[in-house]
Amino acid sequence: MIPFGTRLRRAMDTRGPLCVGIDPHASLLRDWGLNDDVAGLERFTRTTVDALADRVAVLKPQSAFFERFGSRGIAVLEKAVADARSAGALVLMDAKRGDIGSTMAAYASAFLDEGSPLFSDAVTLSPYLGFGSLRPALDAAAASGAGVFVLALTSNPEGAEVQRATAADGRSLAQLMLDRMAAENEGARPLGSVGAVVGATLGDTGADLAINGPLLAPGIGAQGATPADLPKVFGSVVGNVVPSVSRGVLRHGPDAAALREAAERFADEVRAAVSGSRDRDG
Ligand SMILES: O=C(O)c1cc(=O)[nH]c(=O)n1[C@@H]1O[C@H](COP(=O)(O)O)[C@@H](O)[C@H]1O
């Protein structure tokens, strides 16, 4: 398969860079007039995929909201992945896996092996058991043309106590991880397949985000960030940012047209923020 970074760049160029998260919170199911059960989950997910998969670059199902219904929830997730991919969206499985290498190999075969029912275009990973522990997933992704998004600087305020701690060589832990990602992406054109997660909520991070890979920016909408914040957070690499919104779009459902309009509004705001910063930078 064509490498994920190439497929993502193409999708960002043709569809705009927005990622919409599929996070079926119990409160959203209620607001949509659905029960907090598998039928409600199925309806919510199908409506979201049908409304958005033919237009946004990336859909990001949050695995936890499906796992909480057990095997029947996972069946809904499997179908959502297949339907979204066949409608042309890239699917980023938000599973935030991270474990010792031998267990990482099993997570890799769950999400990054083309024969798996949960095979996705990319998966989120946590590197805080050591970046090297992710090797089996990095290798599996490279072999199948998939990608990974590795947590660097997360959108939640609690993340700083770990991520901004100082490593033995004086770098922050987050910078150490970002530098490892940059090494993985070296030489890749137009974009590497190892992405970083950096919260849009963080303001100027002081970190070097030039990893030659995509930068997933969650925190827009419900967590308070806006597309206008992106240039401040990402500076010269804002063109590699995939801004991610879940509740900020989903709260407009269940009407499909309203979901599309909400996504389109965020996409327009992102375009304005990114092109405004390009104009300013000359
Ligand atoms: O990896 C993520 O997507 C992620 C990383 C992060 O730093 N912060 C963060 O909020 N997320 C996820 O992004 C989504 C945010 O949802 P909203 O706040 O509703 O837009 C949730 O699924 C989170 O799990």
C-alpha cells in the first residue's frame, strides 16, 4: 500500500486537513435521542460515518466508547472502520496503546496488520514505556503502509508533569520523543508516516515540532482551543497539522446536514488560520 504519510498528505490537500473524532459519549447518545446501548451506539456511529466519511480527511473513532459495550461494541467499531475507509476517509484508530515490546507486537497485529478486522490507516500510541518499546508497531505500520500517531504533548493539563519532565540529557521527555519521531521520518517525502500528537490547547510549546510527519492537534471545540490557535502552537509546521474535533462537531447531530455544516465550519476556520499564518510569514 502507498505509505500513510503520502496518502494523508493527498487527503489533506484534496479534502482539507480536518479530523473528526467519533466519540459516542453516553451524554451525546442521550442528546441525539438514543439509548445508551448497543443499538444507540450503532445508530450514532452509522449516522456520523454516513454524514462525514465522504468529505473529511480523517475519522478518528475513540475505541474506549466502543469497548465499553464489549464484543458487540467492537463489532460496531469494525463496521465503522470498514464503512469509513470504503467512503474514502482515512481511519485513525484512537486506542492509545503502549506496552512492552512483545505485547506491542500483538497490538500491532490488531490494528496495523492488513488481515485484522480492526486494521486501520493509523493508530494512536503512547511512548511513555520508552519509544523503543513501540518498535513492533513502527515496523508493522511500515510493512502495511499504515501510520502511527505517538503522544508527545497531550491536550490535558495533567500531561505536563510527565511530558515536560527533563530527561537525563536535558531535553524534555516530549522533545526526546519528538526527536525519535523525526529520526523515523527522515528522508520521507512528502510526509513521514510517524505522526505526533500535540494538543491545540497548549499555546507556544517551545518544542521543536519539525518531525517531517503529521501533527494531530486535538483539543479544538469542547476543550476550548480554536483553529485560530493553531499558528501559535505550531508555527512554521502548521501546514502539517491535522486538527481534530470530536464533541464540537458531534453535538450538532443527529441531523446529517448539521454535522456536515459543523465540520465544514471548522474546516473553513482551519483554512483561514493556516493561510493567514502563511501570508504573515511571507
Ligand atoms: O490522541 C488523541 O486523539 C487525544 C490526545 C490528546 O492529547 N487529547 C485528546 O483529547 N485526545 C482525544 O481527542 C478527543 C477529544 O475529544 P473532544 O474534546 O470531544 O474534541 C478524545 O477522543 C480524546 O481521547
